[in-house]
Amino acid sequence: MALIREGMMLQKAFNQEDSIVNFQRLLAKIFLLITRWKLEGKVPELSKCVIIGAPHTSNWDFFFGMLFKLYYGLNIQFLMKKELFRFPFRWVFNWIGGIPVDRRKHGNLVDHLGEKMKNSEDFYLAIAPEGSRKEVMVWKRGFYHIAKKAGVPIVLGYMDYRRKVVGIGPVFYPGDDIEKDMREIAVFYSTIQAKFPANFYLPVDRHDRHDRYDRHDRRVERRQERRRERLSGRKHGRRAKRS
């Protein structure tokens, strides 16, 4: 009798879990229909991997990434700034797989996550290498070092706003030359359009940084000049009204 009761309890638990997964998939389908977005690619049969989430120039990136996670019922964990884990949102972010990160104290974060992933049986970790929605000149490379330390592949995930598609691309295995690997990753993302394309940079060779910074400085100067012109125009307008 005890075995029967235990079997019934397990069956009930499985049914409840199936119901949750089905509800999540239905929810994802509804939002995909509303936004007219589609899912693309095949989820790789991996127990552990680091997933790139790029481009990251808008809060909508997180939303569409979550739809992919909910539709396939994936237990993906991802990094979020510690400040977001406050009442009443803390339990929500913990439930959906958020890992709080203190940006002021992240010196050993790569080692910690790499070791944790290495010692886990199942671990999907999603990371936005840009680390910010703002314009970033060069990708942060923590995702690469975590994968290397844990001995796991990197999956190229993406949100393409031109085609309205969120998907999974190739599985990438880090080699011994990080610069070469970054250039190969850049080739894949060169065809992906961000929500705000002007803020999206590819993970290129570090030697290209100087040219990028020069172009960035020129853009900043032009923006500042346009801002000064607008402010000057407003001042002249106010003076004209007073006179």
C-alpha cells in the first residue's frame, strides 16, 4: 500500500509539472501571436552550456528571451543586477532563474560560476556579453572564460528585430585562441539586427578597439554639438518671446 501511495503521489507531482509546462507554453504562444514574433532553431541536447543573449540594446530583449525559455520549458539561469532583487520582485526573479550579481564585487564571479557549472549535472546559463543596453564598444568576455573553465560549449542565442525572430544558433566550442573565436562569433552576429542597431557592436579583435573608440568619440562630439545647438536655439527663442 505504501508503494501504491508513493506512486500516486509521484504521478500527481508529474501531472502538476506537466500542467505548469503546458501553461507556460500556452502563455508564450499567446505573446508570440500578439507581437508577431517567431521562434527559430533547435534546442541542443546538452546538459550544460553557456548561452549568449545578443544583441542586448533594449528591455524587450529579456522579454523575447523569456518567451523562448517558457515555450520550451528550459531551466535557464541568467545574471541580473543585485538591485533588482528587492521586495516584492525578488521571488519572481528567483523563480524565473535570475542570479543576483553585485557589479561592484564581481572579481571572482567567473571562477565561481565556472566551478558551479562544472560540478552541476544540469546547468544552462544565459549571459548578455554586452552587459548593458547602452552602447558598448567591446563585449565582456566573462561568458567565454566561464565556458572554458567549466569545459562546456557556448550556444549562440539571438533576437533579430529585422525578421522578428528569437532563436538558437550554432553550438560553439571554445578553442585555444580567444581572438580567433571572437571573430568567428562576430561573423554569426553580423547578420542579426538589434532593436537599436546604433548601440550594437560585434565581439571583434581587441586591436580594432582604437578605431572603434575614435569613431565613438566623433559620434559623441557630434551629439554634444547638436545638443549645444538645440539649447542655443531654445535660449534665442525665449529671448525673442521676451522682447
